[in-house]
Amino acid sequence: MPTLAALDRDGKRRRVARGPAGAPARVLLADPPWSFGDKLPGNGRGAVKHYPCMSVQEIKRFALPRLADDCLLLMWRCAAMQVEALSVMQAWGFVPKSEIVWIKLTRGAPAKGEPKKLHFGMGRYVRASHEVCLLGVRGRVEVDDHAVRSVFAAPVQEHSRKPDDIYAIAERLVPGGPYVELFGRRTRPGWTVLGNQLQESGE
């Protein structure tokens, strides 16, 4: 079983932006490095061109950080791996309850007076203009803010990077944390972030 000492897409670990010392996490955010069967041409297409991926079984067996008995999970999933994502959530001990949808917008400023356009992503059947973050719970989680919407719109950034909006959503749902992110890419004040591609927030 992979451990926190052998964390993430290529087995490295970095731990930054710690929450309250010793307290188990009440929110877990994860963006697993899903492994696809597709072999896309080109140097930049497909997750495997950007970072080492993990099989579904490896993700299921991944050793989680210490979690509170009552804990909220926010986990990004891929459209082509919906069943697999639910199986991972259940293997981690969470019950799926809802989902949050990121409506992807194009980068850059639109022409004057024009709205931002939907991102024209990849897809075998339809071109992806959204991404889903599953919401699951273990135990009993009482959310603090009942005005959080299930969708938000934000521009796409570099490959696989998710918008900062998801952190704000987590912090509105469960104020004060502690918060832990698995497979993270950037530090964030008040969060413990575990990942092998970490950069400082301003980079």
C-alpha cells in the first residue's frame, strides 16, 4: 500500500501550509492522478504527458492522512471514469452525497462587450466544457453555509490545474478546517498540501 512517505504521482512527498497541529482533517480535497486507457498523440495531450498516473486500485489503496470521524471529501473525477471515481470514494470510507460542477471558460479577456466563451475541451463523444468534483461524507457533517451553489464558472489554466474557487467553497462549507489536500500543486494558507508538484501560491 502506498504511504504518505511515498506520496503522489511519482512517490515524492512535500507537506506545506499546515493546519492546526495534530488535529485530524475535517475536509479532504483530492485530485487523483487518474490513469486513462487512451494514448493521445502529441507531446501535450493526456495526463501521462504531464505527470505519472496511478491505477484505480493504487488510488483505492492509498494511505490517507488522519481524518476526523466527521469529514467532508471533495474529489475531482474524470467524465470517462465515473464508476471508478465512486468506487474510490467508497474505498476511502466516504458516502457520495452531491457534486460541484466547474463550468470551464476560455482564458484571456473577451472582446469588449462580449461574454467569456465556454472552453472547447477534449472528448470522445462530446467536447468537455465542464468538470465535476464529487462531494462525499463520512460520519455526520454539518455544513455552515447553505447558500453555496453547486456550479461555478472559472477560466481554464495550465493542464489539470483546478480553480481556487474550490478552496473557497470548502472553507465556506466547513469553516476553520483543518483542511488537507492530496495530490496538490500549490500552497494555500491554512491548508496542509501533499503533492510532488508543489509550488508557492504566487508562482
